[in-house]
Amino acid sequence: MAKMTKRISQALETIKDVLEKAELTPVPLEEELGFEAHFGDDGPEVRARARVWKEEKFVFYLEFAKRAQKKTIRSTSEFITRANWGLITGNFELDCDTGTTRFKSSVDFSGVDLTSHLVRNIVLSGIFCLETYAAALMAVMDGSKSPADAISQAEASSD
């Protein structure tokens, strides 16, 4: 595990406080600096990972439990490319070998304090994109919609 400085320790405490206030029940990560929490009550099952690097970077991942199958990797990749176009504060990622799909939002806080406001903005950015695109992504992953149709519907319903 990375060496814990006072700034990193403070950042972790801030992240924990924000996640607790959002009722996400943060659980410390075993091998990395940060926390994990789960979503899934009213949508696809998603694992949240709030990570901090010793280089003073904060990254919030929302990883889908469902994975793209080999037969839908190409269409999932197209969906992600289409969804990422125009996103400002984060991006979707796809591991083409495992089918793992996640949304990532992040901030470099070197030289400044990682405030609860910054953490909140990063978390909300991820949750907003999850709410906008998750159902459409799942439809592409299971082969029931084309990437173009899924994106059109997701973005039209978020306006």
C-alpha cells in the first residue's frame, strides 16, 4: 500500500465523510487507498470505488457488475465512444479482455486541499452519467439495442 501522508489522510477522511453523507456506506479498500460502496436498489448493480493516489489524485469509479460478453464487446465499445463524445467531467471505460465497464471521474488535488465540495462534485458527476446512460448501456450489452439507438434514447430522455 502507498505511504500515507497527512494530506492523503485528510483527503481520505473528506471522501469518507462525503460518501457517508450520501448514504453510500464506505468500506475501506484492502489493497488501495480509498473506499468501496455498492449501488443497485433501483438500477443495475454498480460498485463505487473512491481511490486516492499518493500523487494526490482522486478518482471515483462506478463499475457495472454486468460485463459485456465477447459478442457485444464491439457494440459496447461503440456505445462508450458515442457516450464519451461531449462529456466534460469524466468518461466511460471498457476493458476489452474482460468486458468490465465503468465510469470514471477524477481530479488532481496536488497543491490544494481536497474539499468536500470537490469530492461531492466528482461523485455527482459520476452518478449523473450513470443515471443518464446505465439503462442504455445494459441494453447494448445484452444485444437488445444498437449503440446509436441506445445513445439517442438516453440523451433524449436526459434533456
